[in-house]
Amino acid sequence: MPRFFCETIAGGKARLTGEDAAHVARSLRMGPGEALTLCDGQGTDFFCRIDYAAPEEVLLTVLESRPSVAEPPVFIRLYMALPKAEKFEWVVQKSVELGVGEIVPVLSRRCVSRPDPKSFAKKLQRYNRIAAEAAKQSGRGRIPEVRELLSFEAAIREMAARPSPMLFYERATAPMRETLAAIAGEASVLIGAEGGFDEEEVAAAAALGIPSLTLGPRILRCETAPLAALTAIQYETGGLDTPGKEMSE
């Protein structure tokens, strides 16, 4: 069933405009009486019937609503030390597909990419567009935000104040299974850029109570490591389980 994000849902009615309306009316050739699913971007799906369809505007009646089955049971916040731009774009896209809740770029000591605030602000708009498109493509119930760039020190302080923080480090020896088993509702994950983390950064995180975990004996690329960590968390917390039945007509 076609699916769209929509902010104009109220009082049992909904309205699509712009590219989404044109896609419904022109590309899909849908008309009155046909059904589609809308999502408010906050984790709720709405099963709707089309009342009127034109390339400029589609009007709908909400028949049923329920929490999105595509959203995982745990909110995962990915703190990603900033790699080169094309790698970060790939991480944004794939981590959204894997169910990440929020992405926080971090400037660590070994980051090769070190943009100034003005240039990063321009890139941030693109990163959030990539996240939105990935959310649409993968049927997510919310659009994860890519936040402003944080220093490493600010990132670990923020993580330490949140539930289940963890740092993945190529020299760590602690297995992740025990830490992942203790996750309840929320987790924060910190991944290094191309050069990884230096020992002082790992020690600073440990001093705040953030454990260093291993992703196994293989050295993973910086764009592979976050996906491996996210998949492991989703598997352990039930985020890869088969969802319930979709809404029906």
C-alpha cells in the first residue's frame, strides 16, 4: 500500500500537497475511494481513504490509526565521529533504514573531515534530506534527525547522562552481549571515524561510565561499524522481529 509522511492530519481528515500529491494523482493514478497509509512522522500510522485527488492536492478521510509497526522497541541514538562526506551520507542513509532514532555527528581528534560551522550547516540540510528519503523508502514511522556537530567532550557528557551508553573501539576486549542485554527503551552508541579513537578519548569516556566494547576480532571500516552495532542492538532488543499485521481496509 502506498505510504507518505504527512503533517496535516487533524479531526479525522488529512491533506497531501506538493510532490506527494502529484505522485498520488499522476504517477500512481489513484482516485476517490482508494486507500493509502499516512504517517505523522512521530510514530503513528493512519489508514486513509482518498476523497479527492488532483496533482495539486489530495484530500483524505482517516479510517484507522495505530502505532507504526516499523519503529523498533528501543530508541537508538548514534553518535558518529565525522568521516568523509560521502561516507557519512552512506551512514545516515543505512542507519535510518536500520531503525536509528537520531544521528549526532561528532568531531573527535582523529577525524580527517573537519568542516567549519558554516560549511557544515549547509551540509546538514542535505544530511537531513537523505534521512527523510531513507525513512520514506524503508517505511519508517518517524524521520530521524541529523543534529548539529558536537565536540567529542560534549558528546560523551551527553551520552553519560542517557541510558545505556556505549563506545565501540577496535582495541576493546569487552564483549557487547552483556551490555546489550541490559538495554531498556533507549541506547546511545559512539563510533569512531577513519582513524578511530585515541586512548585518551577512550579513557575520558570510561571515566564518565561509558564502557568500551568490541565488534569482534575483525577491523571494520568506519562506515561498516555503526551498521554492525545497530544490527546487533536491534537483534538483541527485538527490533528485527516480524511486526504485527498491517492495518486493513
